[in-house]
Amino acid sequence: MLDDNRITAVLGPTNTGKTHYAIERMLGHRTGIIGLPLRLLAREVYDRIVALRGPSVVALVTGEERIVPPRTQYWVCTVEAMPDGMGTDFLAIDEIQLCADPERGHVFTDRLLHARGTRETLFLGADSMRSAIAELVPKAQFLRRDRLSELVYAGSKKISRMPGRSAIVGFSVDNVYAIAELLRRQKGGAAVVMGALSPRTRNAQVEMYQNGDVDYLVATDAIGMGLNLDINHVAFSSLTKFDGRRMRPLQPNELAQIAGRAGRYMRHGSFGVTGEAPLIEDGVVDAITNHRFAPVKKLQWRNSGLEFGNAARLIASLESPTDDHWLTRAREADDLMALKTLSARDDVAVRIGGPQDVKRLWDVCRIPDFRGISHAEHAAILEQIFAYLQQYNRIPDDWLARQVKRLDRSEGDIDALSKRLAFIRTWTYVAQRKGWVDDETHWREATRAVEDRLSDALHARLTQRFVDRRTSVLLRRLKQKEGLVAEVNDKGEVTVEGQLIGRLEGFRFTQDKTANADEAKTLRAASVAALAPQFHLLADRFYNAPDTEIDFTEQGGLMWGEHAVGKLVAGDDALKPQAVAFVDDEAGVDVATKVQRRLQHFIDRKVATLFEPLLNLSKDDTLPPIARGFAFRMIENFGIVPRSEVAAEVKDLDQDARATLRKHGIRFGQFTIFMPLLLKPAPTRLRLVLWALANKLDEFPESPPPGLVTIPTEKDAPKGWDTMSGYRAAGSRAIRIDMLERLADMLRAENSRSGFEANPDMLSITGMTLEQFADLMQGLGYKAEKGERVKVKPAPVEEAKADEGEKPAEEAKPEGEAEASEAPAEAAPEAEAPKESEAPAETPEQSEDAPEMEVFYTFTWAPKRQGGGERRKPQGKGKPRGKPQGKRPPRDGAKTYQARPPKKEKKIDPDNPFAAALMGLKDKG
């Protein structure tokens, strides 16, 4: 049976069950109180006792929180907030080694010297306090508790190789955030625990870690103070810390206190370093693993026997020295600094009348600087609070309401919310002080509600910033070796366990763009197995899809709907391109083969359909040898070849060869030899792709929009693009080759030697203005002379119709004259210059004083280029001689001329489309 007023020091390393032992001992008494170093730990212990005894008999008292039921039996407090003179049966102080802490040590020392339970007192802490307690508390008995598990040193580990269930310790907010961000990118995320967090935020973060949502914890040294977490490994990111005054190395006992969080109950733990932290020295490692530390020699102390006669006497009593060699006077704390500052101000001094005022001033000065602002700003707030207390004997509700309302905002980032939480802690502390506000219950609830809202918002921001739920879920499932099932919606979005991991675009899986390189590995690992069945189902659908669902792009891509599933590459034959499928390696060889085979079927059928005339030409074994050679030239040029490039070959073709080629749809034009069926938009689009593949172009030119007679010339386009597009470049624009041949027929009827003007039909078929037409004609080898003349009103409509009626219809030319129709335009027959009345003219009314003028162009064949170089004629032959013969019959008395010696009459080709007309003309002759 225990002796009355027994004092016991329960000492030992971490994970010895000291706190658990103290709770058991307290609950064995009718009343008890326990002082803990952190409000986070106080809340944890409070929750444990409430779970055992119910909330009606358990109180929680911290600087910012006060829950005191009427029938309280057990008090859970922070050491600073422990009420004096409670007279409980049991009293315990945890982490008693903090007596040596430069900031808070004097509070723990005071409790060691003066706090006692009426029946039992426990001091819990490190074994390094044995000598000090034995000297200062002679009646104390000692109980040694050994660690329940082993603690081993694991050296240095990169964060990317950090084992699961690890805690990484940083010693500044910036450092903690940086580590948490790195863990999010590499490991899916981390929970964040800092002493500055509210209990609500800390508990929410710890819950994420404890239930496995995240596998890592990033914390300050606050976790060293008794927080019981499921940690296997502790890694230090630094071995130095800022203690409020200076940067200093961590002492071995401090490292041990934090490292000891690894390994709970009977499970072993390890510790080490990470990042830029140096390796821990062997001697320190030995001290930590064997729990051997230098004994504490000095305890921080401040006189607790305060005198409140006046401010000066209070300051003197706080600064009084001690003659005990175990004790050293604590350095000037924030509360003493605030007292000196305020007492020196005249506005405060005049309000101090007696000891009660001095005591009230001291209570105000003890308000912690939660905000961490400058000393002057903190002192200004304290002065205002003291002034209200002195003037009204309370803090006005409206003033306090304004301070609280200003902080009741849950928007903003982590830093903004953290600052508001720190500020609200000040008013939470104020609301806990007895007699400072009119309605203590209201303000405690109001400030607590604001703190809860800010805590929830901060937890949400921390989670949003430092946790990638998708990656963490996948990691957990992979670690558990459970089967992952991928789901693909109609948008191609791939989800695993409800988490979006990317998109399935055709037969390639594209991971979510927000994933970095490290996350990508995890996503890939999760997606490979999950997507395998999807790839096979998709391949079957694609193989059975109709050709209408597949298309090629102008850059040689192969599309299935909106997804790229392959591309075209050049084959041995220009008309037989090869399809390359876009299929992920993980999909397997069977899927890749099936997709490639389907794509090859598609492009083969597309070529066969759109280039049927050309393929028929290549398969015609009945072609005579000379025609077969020319057919080869047409095939290798995809059915279009400038006449100038094959002039000699065309000349060598006899009428039989030409007739055979015409049966295949080949037209012998003045400028181009082509197959009109291949000028349609669809064959043109495919022809450009096949031509670009054959010429190994890096970037494929696009086909012109369908239906345009002329298009702008592309300066940077590859050579031959205009021809493959079905156009011929002439000046700043290119004209469609079939329309150019129609224009050539019109030009052939004009006198290109004496000069002629453009008629409305010429402008109409080209869709050009007169200036644009002049540029086109110059591009075709004509000279355009600009002139200006008086505009002549057009003749009456009836007269114009009569004139048109007198023109004889054009007669079809015999095959022998077909050569003339294929000759250059300068070989056209001479004709009279157009009458002024026939020239195009505008019809606005003219002024009587100044006649209206009009611009006109006279076109003549220009055999010379500017600069003296000879211009190449359309058929590449010599200069024109004489006056070419045109289509129109000669006018009365006009002579006719021919540009070349008369040809021998050739046998009329019965397959010539003009054969009937030619036979009729011959009969008339």
C-alpha cells in the first residue's frame, strides 16, 4: 500500500509507457491533475480519460481552452495552465526534463519544487534528471522504466527512398513545408504536425496518417513531447535549430527525445538523417541507442514569491537571484519584458494604484505572443487590454467582437490561415481569463468556433497542398497487393479506385498532366495491370469499325474519331504507304498487331478508291510501249505533270498512244498533262500526303480549300506543292490547272503578237479583278501594259445581243488541229484589236466638263524575261513565227496565218471525242 504523499520520479527513455502509467495511477485516486508540456498532448490525454470515465468528470485547461464540468474529478492541463492550490489526491508532471529548457524551464522547475498531490506525486521524464531530482526533492523515490522496443540507427536516406510510416523532422515552418511538398510529388503526400497548429487541425492531420491515407509525417520537434503515433522511422532533415535567440546544434538528449518516437510498444524503430543533414556522430548514436546522456546540471528558475506592492517591486522579485547551485536564473522571458515595457509608459503608470492593479498588469503581461509579431506591437495590444480592464473592469464586448470578426474568414492560403489561427489564440486566451469579459461562456464558445473553422480550413489547405490523394490511394492499394480495376468513361478518362489517373487516347495511356516524374512511375505501375483488359476490348472494337470512323490527317496521321491511332510512313511504292500503329507496349503484341492490320486495310482501300484511274493505268498491259513509258511518268507524279517537264515525251507520242492514254482519262493540256478525276478535293488531299511521304518532308503542306479557282502562292512551300495541289503558280497567285486550260483556250483566240485586252469571260472564270488578272498573265509569260483612256458608255442591250447573234459557233477541230490547241498561246490567230465598245467599262454618269477615265491592260506574249533572260514558253519550243491560228473564223478580207509549217494530215482517231465533227468538216471540204 502506498504511503501518504508519496513522491515518485518515473524516469527512462521514450516508449516506456510513462504517460500511460501516470494515467492509470491518477484514475486509481478520487481526484487528480496532470500537467503536460503541449496543449496537443493535453488534448490527447484528455480524450483518452474521457473515453474511460466520461466527460462529466474530466476537465481540460490550457491557455486557449477551458472545459470544466461542475463535478470535475480529473484535471488535464498544460504545465503553465495548472491551477494553484487544487489539493488533488494525485499530481503528475510530464516531461520533467524541460526544467532545463531556456524558454519554459522555470515553470517546470517551479512545479518540481512546489506542486504536490495530497496522496501521490509523479514526475515523468528522462533519466538525466535523476541527480537533480534527488538533490532538490530528497523524499523522491525513483522508478526506472526501460524502453519496450529497440531503437537503431539507419544512417542517411534520400526522401525518394524513405520507407513507409516515417516521420521527417524539420525545425522551421519553411523547412516543414518544403519537405511535405517533396513528399507529395514523390510519395503521394504527407501529414503535417506542428506545435503552432490547433488541436483540431493537428488531430485531423494525424488521423490522415494513422488511417493510412498518407504514409509519411512531416513534423517539428513537437512530436518529441509524448505524441503517440504509429511511426517506424524518424529522419532528421537538420541537426541544428533556432532556439529563439540563435542557431545551435541539437543536444544528444534532444535528438533522442525526437528519435524515440520511432517504434511503439513492442515494435522496433529506427532513426537517421535525410536531405543535407550530416551523419550523426558515432558517440551521439551510441548515446541515443543505449539511452545514456549527461545528467542535467542546472535547472532554469525564476522566483515564484512575487511582490505586488508596485511594478518596480514586482520586477525586482522576478529578477531576484538564487543561491542554490542547482538552479540558474532564467533569462528574461516575454512576460517580464512586456512588464518592463508597459510599466515604463506614463499612460500605464497613472492607472496603477495599488497591489491589485499591479497583479492585474502582471496577468495581462502573461498573455503569450502567439502571433510572433514584434515586441512593440504585442506590447501595444497588452496596453489596450489593460486600459479597458482598468477603465471598465472588463474588456468591452464590441471591441472584442471586432477583433474576433476580423479573423473569422476561412479563405486564403496556408500562411494566411496560420496567422489568423495564431491571432485568434490570443483572444481565446483572453476569453479564458476569469473576470475579463462579461459573458465568459459566450466568448469561449465564440472564439473556439472561429478557431475550429480556421482549423478546418487550414487542414483542407494543408491536405490540398501536401497530399495527392490519387497517388496515395494507388500506393496503398499496390502495397496491399490488391487487384486494381480501371474504369474508362465515354470521355476516355481512366479512374482507379475513384481517382483520375489519366486518359486513354486511342491505344495510348496519357497520364494526368499534374503528375510529376516521380508520381508518373506510380501511376504507370497502377495503370498497366488495370488497363490490360481495356486495351483488348478496344482493339476488338477498332478492328470491326467501319472505314467511315477512320481518317488520315494532312500530316500523315491516322485517326479513329478524335484520337490518333497511327501514322503513315513511306513504302517501297509511293502508292503503297505503310501504317504504323500507336499502341503502348503494355497493351501487348496481339493488340498492336490487330491495330496495325486494321490501319493498313484502311489506307490500302483509301488509295484504291481515290486513285482508281491511276491504278487502272498502271495495270493496263495493253498499252503500247511508248504509252507505257508515259504512263509510268504519270503514275510517279500521282496523275499530274507539268507539260514543260515532259514536252519531248509528249512530242514522241503518236495518235494511237494518245488515244489509248485518253481512254484512261488523261488530258493533254497546254500547260499540264493531268487526270481531271484526280483534281477533286479528296484525291488532292491524299496525293499531297503521299507526295510528302515520298519526298521525306519534315512538315507536310496542307491542301488548298476546295472550290477555289486561284490561291495565293506560298513562298516557303516545297517545290512542286502547287502542282500536287492541282494548281500552277503564276505571279502572286496560283490558278487551278483545269481552269488554266480553259483560259488557255480563250487566249488562243486572241492576237498575242499585236496585243489584246482581257474580256469579261477571262475575268469571270478566274474570279479576279483586272489588276490581279494582269499579275496572273505576267506569271504565265505575257507582258501587261497598263493604260488609261476615256470610258465609253456601253452599247444598248438590244444591239449587243444582235452583235452576239452574228458570231458563228465554234467548230470542233480535227485531231490534226488538236496539236494547235495544245500549242502555246502565242500561236493563236491574229485578230483585230478589240473595239472600244467591247472593252470593259464602268457605267457611272460622267461629268460634262471632265470625261470619266478607265484603266485597261494590253497583253502581248513576252518571250524575254526582265533582265534579258529568255522566257520559257509553255511547251518549251522556239519563238513563235507568223501569226498563230485561233478558233474564231477570219473576218471579211482578213488573212490567216499559221505559227508552224502545215502538218501532214494524219488519220483521224475514231476514239477521238471530236471524230464525228471532224468527219463532217472533211465531207464539206
